[in-house]
Amino acid sequence: MPKQKHYSRINDNYQGKVEYYQALLSNSIDAHDIDKQLFYMKKLTYFINRQKDLIGNTESDLVILER
């Protein structure tokens, strides 16, 4: 059995996904597709909140390290 490669996540930045779903949302607005707009807004909200959580955790880690 071949050894499986394990890749660790180096960059936990969601900015690329936020930009991607912003573009899709913009296109769906131009196309007047309400179903896609709702879907992309949910995805966009999810990734924005993930990024906010990541930034919040990073800032709290920095505070702990400074003590």
C-alpha cells in the first residue's frame, strides 16, 4: 500500500473565497437571478465570518504572546 501524502494548511486566509463569491454575487445580480443571489450571499456571509473568526483568534494569540 503506497504511503499517503499529508498536506498541512499553511494559509488559513479566506480572502480568495470572499472575492470569488463577491464576483459570483455581482454576476447573479446583473443576471437578475434571485436564487443564485441568495445562495452566493449565504456563501459569502459564511466565508466573511470565518475570516473574522480567524482574525479574532490571531489577535487573541498575539495578546497572549505579548504577556
